[in-house]
Amino acid sequence: MLSLALATIKLRWASFVGSFVALACGVALMATSILVMAATSDIPDQERQRFSQAPVLVSAFHTLDFRRDDGDVSPTPVAKQQGLPAELIAAVAATGRTVEDRTFYAQLADGPHDQVGRAWSSAELGGYRLTAGSAPSTDEQIVIGGGSPDQVGRRVQYVTADGLHSATVSGVTEAEPFEHAVFFTDAQAARFCPAVGVLAAFGPVDAVRQAVAGAGGATTARVLTGAERSQLDPHHIDVAGQLDNVQTPLGLSAAVSGGTAVFVVAGTFALSIAQRRRELALLRLIGATRKQLRTLVNREALLVGLLASVTGCVLGAVGAPLAGRWLIDHDMVPADFTVPISWWGLLVAALIGLLTAMAGVVLSSFKAGLVSPGEALMEADVERRSRVALAVRWISGLLVLGGGIAALVVVARTWPDAAASAADSLGLLLAVVGGCVLLAGVLATPVIRLLTVLPTLSARLRGRPAEDGGGIVWATARQSALTAFRRTAATTTPVVLVVAFAGCLLGSVDTINRSKVTEVRGQLAATDFVVAPAGTPGLSRTVVDRVRAVPGVRSLVITPTLVMADQDGQALVAFPAATADAAALAEVDRLPVVEGSLADLGPDSIVLSRTWPGSPRTGQQVPVWLADGTPRTLRVAAVLGTGAETVQAWVTGHNAVTGGVGGQALASQIHLRVLPGTDRQQAADALRTAVQGLGAKLATSEETWSAATDSNEEASWNALLMILGLAICYAAIALANSLVMTVADRRKELSLLRLAGATKAQVLRTVAVETMLCVAAGTFLGLLGTAISIGGSWAALTNLVGPTPAVVPWGTMGVLAACCAAIALVSAVLPAALALRDRDGQGILRGAAGSA
């Protein structure tokens, strides 16, 4: 059977080109994804880091012992560390020399947004060396990391959490890749940041461990040595976050493309079996068993899979470094990111390719085994629908699509916050797309009847047969599309995949993004202006004080914090929260209150989102833990209809922990409302003057939510590039391959049309119209799946944040449908034109005469 399978591939190579190309591309993508993800799993050690010169680090690591419902105790790190206790610092200092590290926000007027302040004594821990000037000797002097020598002696301004300051540059150091630092005297650093986050110890490691254990142990601090020290390096942390963010879209892209490759292989082999039924029946007639036919088809798939896997691995080895460069160019990974080629990554991709090929041919091999010897005596060109195949398609398609719709309904009613996350709702979207793809083969014919109903009705109203509607070319193309169901399904299904996949994913993502904008817009409905950071991580105390001092303006200062809560008895989870004045919160903002009143927010109460664990109710006493681990039991003053990715809790300053390691937290925004009787333009001018030169900007509420719209739309296009690209390419390959494969079977049909008197132009127009009908049917079904998916997301988001628009990516789907139409026309009309070359139908008559 192996030699027969090889001979079949050589003879019918055109039937396997689509499977080979799609599978090779799938293996190439999987190999690329595996190699890139393997490269992101290990963060390369840098020779120079913030603490590379310190042999032992003692880091603040306060934990809470949380008892889960199963009785186990789970140590949970608090969200906001308060620094190392004084007794622990003294105990470690007894073991040898120590250096206290205090890192806090400090930024020069023209400094980078991630610039930090540190004590000069900790500069040695990172290997800093002065290139000009001297160390700071007074609190009015600073050293600039990576500064220019001509800055020495100048008076500069810098901003910290408590406001604007000025100092003289006493020296500059060489630039370091791991941070941008401004160094102060130890005394000045202690005033800006009282908490010691890290203690560098130069004594014996065992003695340091014993000192830490005796002063609180693992519930207070942790001891890091060797490679573990990089966990505290800011560059290491940033790189780790970047690489983690890359792994998710890469994995999704590989999974989607792998699934699409299975679909393409399955569709190609199914069409191949349908075309070869008479050939397979002849094999059965001369003695081949059902098992041998299944083995033949499986070995054909194995050979194609082997060739495609080898080709894909070669392409993946070439494409992995290019993918790494693309990620670097889009600022998704560090500039020094490299992708090494590993043999195990290529082997895994090749094995996945083989499994994909075999999985895609399972149903086809089963169908091949069902061919009976008597079919060799039947007319091969007559297509007969298999009731079993129809039942399988209807049942599987309805189960998948019905399950997806049911899940959308459940999510919309009981778990709407899941719809606010594209990652959480991706499974539901894929279920809708999968259901539409499975049903495409059985719904294509009814949809074509629906789309062609107007010409047929027009003919009937004129008293003519329905087939005459639209002219002879239209009628012939319509009847061909309705009767050649296998060809129609093979053309329609890839179009459904392209349109539905793009529409469901991008439409849902855009609808989610628009709901976030709607939520922000609703919150700022009564707000006139917003003061936001401009190249800084937040707003300093000076900005807050100056804005509050502007007459005729009511200000709401929002400072981020965290509040921890029991997540279903399994763990303590930190949720984003904010602190604000209750009166200003009720007056300036328009939060979506569904229960209670914001005016009731006080020192003993809290305002929660309805997505908070346990579905809280107004007046209920809820246990929470503040950011530093302090337990509280607070009364629910109000419940908000906000999404899971926004602020989940509002508290007063009494329950807001905003200080600790890193110094005081910065305000994130200031919302402003112009009071009645105040000139709006004068207030705006005064506010701009107040924040000028302090790393803040003034914007209207409309400008604020419009900026959010632009950033969200950019994220949608990134999702298209990372996830949709190759899936759409696969579907295009399937579309072109299916149409090219059917040309050989259509030669007799096209010759008969010529023999009946049709010109070559009429025959080609017939082929084109039939193809366009199939593409139109696929687009219609894709739009139907898109409507279901976006409708489900819209219903859930409306339940979550209130009235919000549904966004349908008409432009993207239109472009993709047009691309499908162009590919289909070229793949159908061009081979048909070649088949009609020097053919006028006389060959059929000569063949018939010869048979007689």
C-alpha cells in the first residue's frame, strides 16, 4: 500500500498541493512559535544589574497566612510591602557590612519616565562609577546616572512624590542598561522614602540567614543569593513582563493555525476521496478490502505530512530569527532578544505536523472504507448526498454552535465580566466560528436559494420558469451551485472561516474596547477637565496642591491602591482600588451606581464593583485586607456596575495604603468640574498654568476618552496581525486548492456547455457567477456567525456597564470577503479557461462514437 500511496501522490499531486502548503505553513508557524517561546522562557543573565555587586540581598517580603476552605494554609505576599523592620536590619548588620537600598520616584524635568531616585551608598551595588564630579555631600546635591559631564555644577529641578525640588549636580556616572537613576545623600533618600526595601549584606550567607530567621523569618523577608538576585533587578522584571506578554499571543496564534491546518487537510482529503470514489470502487472490485483502502488514505496523509513537516521545520528555522527581529521592531521584546535554533523545538513541531495530518484524514479514511465495489459501475459524475454525512454535519454543527450560543447567554446573564476580557471570551468565539464552519456545507445550498430568490420571483411573476430568471448564464450558474453541493461546500467553507473568524474576533475586541470607552465616558459625563500624567508615572503632591488651589473648580484626586479579598475560599487576591474624597466622588464623577449611594462612603465603609467576589450587597459587612495586609471588615456603601478590568473598590484615605517600599504613591488622575459662575476658559488657563513644567497635562473629558479609543483600536489591529494572519492565509489556500482540484472534474461539464452552443465567454461567465454565489453564501454565513458572537458580547457588556454600542468591523470583513472573491475567481476562471483551450465539445462526441 505504501508504493500505491506514493504512486497516487505522484499522479494526483495537484490534489495534495493545498494540504502540503497548509501543513508546511502550519509546521513552520508552530516551529517558529515553539522556538520563540523557548527563547522567552529564559531571561538571559546580564553582567551588570542593580545588585550585581552585592553577594547577599535581604528583601522585604511580608506574607499573610491565609487558611483556605480545604484547611490548608497558604502564605500570601501582601500587595504593598512596608519595608524591612528595624530589628531585622540591626540583626543583619551584626553579621557584617550592610547597605540599605531605598528606591523611590525622582525624575528630572527632562528625564525619562522610568527614572528613579536612590541613595548614593547603594550606587556601589550596581557598579556605578563617577565619570565627572564627586559624590553628593549635602542634601542640596545630586548625582545623575548616565549624565553628561557638562551638567556638573548646574542647578536642576526634579520631581518626587511630594512635589518639585531643585538641587545642584555634583557629579555624573556612566550610563547603565538596567535603570535611569538620580542619586541623593543617604539622609535625603531616607526622607523621601523611609522604608528600606532591600538590604545588601556582605557577611557570611549562613549568618545572614540565621539573623533573618531570628527576626521574623519567611513571613517578613527573604534572602536571595546568586541568580536569585536578578528577581529584584528592574530591568529583569520588565523583560520578564515583556516576554510573558509575548507568549500568550504566540500560543494562541500557533493553536489557531494548527486547528486551521487540520481543517484544510481534512477538507482537501475529503474532496479527494469524493473525486476518487470510482477509482477506490475499482480497487474494491479487484479485491481490495475496506481496511486496505483506509490504510491507503492514511499512508497518503503520512507521506504528505512527512514532506510538509520537513519543509515546515526548514521554514521555521529560517523564520524564527525573523520573528524575533519583528518583535524587536515592534518594541515587544528587548533589543538584545535572540532566538536560538534548538533541535527539540523542530522535532516537536514536526511531530505536531504529523499528528495534524493524521487527525485531518481520520474521517476521510473512514469514508474511503465505505466505498462499495458496485460504485465502479455507476456514473462517476453524479453527486449523491450521504445521509450519514449530512446527519453528522447537522448534529456536530448544531451541537458546537448551540453550545457556543448557550454559553454566550449564560455569560451575559451570570458572568458578564468574562465578556470584558478578549482572552476569557476567545473560547466562546471559536465555538461560534467552529459551528458556522461545520454547518457551512449543509447551509450553503439553502443560502444560495435565499440569495437568488429575487430573480426567480421576477421570472415567475412574468409567467416564465424560475430557471429563466437572470438570464441563461445566471440560471446555469445557479443550478450548478445548487446541484454540485460538494464543490459548493468546498468553496463556501473557507470563506465562512475567514469572514466569521475576523468578524467574531475583531468585532468582539472592538466591542469590548468601546465598552471601556463608554464606561470612561459615562464616568466623566459631569467632568469638564482631566489632569493626567505627561511622561511621568503619576501626579506629584505639588500638582495636586496647585490644582486644588485654582478657584472655582471642584477637584477629585484619584490615587491608586490595592485591596485584597477572599477569592472563593481558595486564595487572597489583590484587586485594583482607588482612594478619593467621598463628597468629591459623588459630585464630580458619575460612577455607575446600581445600589446604595456614594455619599455613604466613609472610614468604615467601601464601594465595590458587582464583580467583586461573593456578589456583595449594600449594607453587607465584607472582610477585606488592605494593601499592607491589615485586616478590615467594612460595610458596603454602594455597588457599581463596572467591569473587571477597572477599579474594583473605592475607599477613603483611612483605608488606603499608599506608602511603603518605593515611597508614597502618586495620584493617577485629577477630575475637575467647573463650578457654576466660573468662566470655563479662565479656569482652563489657570489650570494649565498650575501644572506647567510638573509632568502633567490638562485635557477635556472628550479628549480623554477619545485617546482611549485610539489606543484600543491599535490593540485590535495587533490582535489581527498576531492571531488572524496565518489562519486567513490557510483559508485562502484551502479556497484556491479546492477550486483548482475541481477543474479536472469539470472538463466534461464545460465541454457539454460548449456543445450545447455556449460560447467560451458564456462558459467562463457561468463559472465566475457560480463562484461568486458560493463566496456570497460564505460571506452571509460568516456575517451570521459574527452577528451571534458580537451580539453575545454586546449583551454581556450592556449588562455589565450599561448601554454600549456594538462594533461590527464592516471594513475589515469587506476587504477579506473581496480578497476571497478575487482568489476564488482566479482559482476557478483561470483553470477553466485553460481547460477550454482548443476544446469545443467535439471530444465528447468522438468519445461516445468510439465507445459505440
